[in-house]
Amino acid sequence: MSAPIVIHRPSSTGGRRVTIRGQIAGLAYEDQDVIEFLRRAGLPDADQLLDRPEWVEWRGGRAHRYAAA
């Protein structure tokens, strides 16, 4: 079973697309953006999920890095 939250590789202009259960949540430029998307999705302890692979999959780049690819 894959993680319900995917933080995709950094785009060429910066930022990372975030999907939650296959739905696009938005474009994140820092961890706080991801936390806000998760809070809006009903996950109040989102800041504790970012480094838990059962919840979040970081694709194509280092975790917590949002600079242009």
C-alpha cells in the first residue's frame, strides 16, 4: 500500500506539487505549505507526518527541499 500523501519532485520553476489520496492539494514552496494542505484535508497533526513514510512519500528529490530542479 502506498502512502496517501505524495510530495512530487521539484518543478523547474520551484515548488512541489502535493497530492492527497490522488487529489491535487496545491503547490508547496516549504514544509509549512504542505502542513496547511494537510490541515485543510482534516489532518490536524500534519507537522508530525512529514517524515513518516507510511503517510508521506517524497518523490524525485530530497525531502524538505523545494528549490527548482
